[in-house]
Amino acid sequence: MNVEKGYVDEPVPAEVKDLKEEIIKLKKEKGAVIMGHYYQKGEIQDVSDYIGDSLALARIAAETDARIIVMCGVHFMGETAKILCPDKKVLVPDLNAGCSLADSCPAEDFDTFIKAHPGHTVISYVNTTARVKALTDIVVTSGNARKIVESLPADEKIIFGPDRNLGEYINSVTGRQMVLWNGACHVHERFSIEKIKELKEQHPNAHILVHPECRKPLHLIADKVGSTAVLLKYAIESPVKEFIVATESGILHEMRLKCPEKTFIPAPPDDNVCGCNECSYMKLNTLQKLYNCLRFEQPEVVVPDELIESARRPIERMLAMS
Ligand code: CIZ
């Protein structure tokens, strides 16, 4: 079995006719639970036991009694599951599934930044490496960042990293002046405000749903700004029938399943013609890699013990506060 490429590079046996059925059979045999992030390919979401954002998936990971957790998401999500469940085997179908936002915040540089701001509470978005979490006081997700920041005393000095757009958004809705790390997600940064305005002219009744990792001008034209879970809830509960969705386009799969009678239009990026905005890291996980990952129980997410200890505290603090 060859896992050198960061995933198990083996052909699917000829007798396997239906990969989805085989995955469902294997996960039961192995006592595995499959977690699928909203940004995964639809076919991966279809075979997942749980679908959600990283907050929901972290909560489930913390409570599952499954022997194996297969995290269909990006590497930091696998790390978060491993940190919360060090005794379990945590697998990610393709370990090359990284995150541009996590990459925009190297631990050594973040450490220097923290030291340059003594007396500050350090809040880090979940899209960070375990080493950055270990330097953090409280981890947040886009779903709970506002609530957690608001729960801290008004005069508390705060560093927020690594997403400057989310940080700027939280500053604007809470009136805080958190010191922001200058990082960003390459997917959310590249939405085109001009193309979204053109779409809105063609669909005047559509509501614009915007993720807070997008740039500020998008927040200003949004009908709703929120995490994937918040945008999904809004789409389900709103009487509106059409939505322009400015976040990674994987979320449209669940939106369409939950609201088959509504229309969801992916907001376009400024650099392509196909019209939707995908995270190429998220899309590295495929059904074949997931099948092989269950079959060979590889590749495994490894986090050193001493890092698990220090990275767990800020995640547990988040789970307790949200
Ligand atoms: O927290 C997450 O899962 C991410 C990356 C986005 C969101 O809003 O759910």
C-alpha cells in the first residue's frame, strides 16, 4: 500500500461496482464515523454520517465513541479532531488538503506578534495549525466568534488571528478594537463585488449571503453575513426564494437538499468564467481516496503529545463558551 503522496494511491478493486455502497459497508465494519465539512464535494457529503461546519464537527468528535474518525475536510480539521480525541485513529483521505488561511499564519511569526503585544488575550480562528492553537487563549469559529468576543470584558485587549476580514467584521459588530493578524482565505478573498452586483441586478429579489471571511465591501451589500451554518439556517427559514451565496460553493449542496424549492446561485470569483468559487484543497478528497482511507486506515493525522496538551485547552475553552 502506497501512502507516500499523502493519500493511499491504490486502484479500486474491479469487483467494487458501487463506491458509495462500499464506503458505507466499510465504515460499519471498521467502527468508523465519517465527518463531512460543508465545503466537501457533494458525493462525499452524501456518504458522511455528519455534515457540518468545524464547530459542529469538533463537538461531534469530542463525543463520538467510534474507533476511527474520518475527517473529510482539510488538515487542520483532522488535527482538531485528533487533539480532542487523542486515543482515536483520525484519518483524512488526502493529507495534502491544506488551508491558505492556516498557511498565512506561521507559528513562529504569530509568536513574535503575540510577544509584541503583551497583556493581550489571544483569540485564534479555528483555521490554524495545532502549533498556532497552542499559542492561543481561546479558539473561535465563524459561528461563535462574535459571542465569545462579546463575552469578554469590554476593556480586555485582544489579538485576533489569522483572518483579518473576520476580525474586521467582529470589530465592526462588537465595537471592539482587536489587533488583527493580516491573514486571509484565498477563496473568500477572490469574490468579485462587481459580478455579484450584476447578479443582483438580474435577480433583484435574491438575498445576498456572505461569509465573514469575505472582504468588507461584500459585508456591506449582504442581506446576511454569517458562518456556513448561519447562512444555511437563514436560507431555510427565510421566505425568500432566491439566494446569491458568497462562500465556498460546496455549501450549495446542503442548501439545495434542505430547500429543493429555492434557487441558490454561487457568487462568482473575479478570476474565472465557470461562475463558482471552489477551494481546491477541500476538493482534494475524493470518493476513491475516502474508500482507500477506510480500507487501509491511512493516512493518519499525527499530532505530538506535548502539542495535543497545549492545543486542547483553547479548543475546550471555545466548546465551553459557545
Ligand atoms: O468553521 C468552519 O467550518 C468554516 C471554515 C467555515 C464556516 O463558516 O463554517
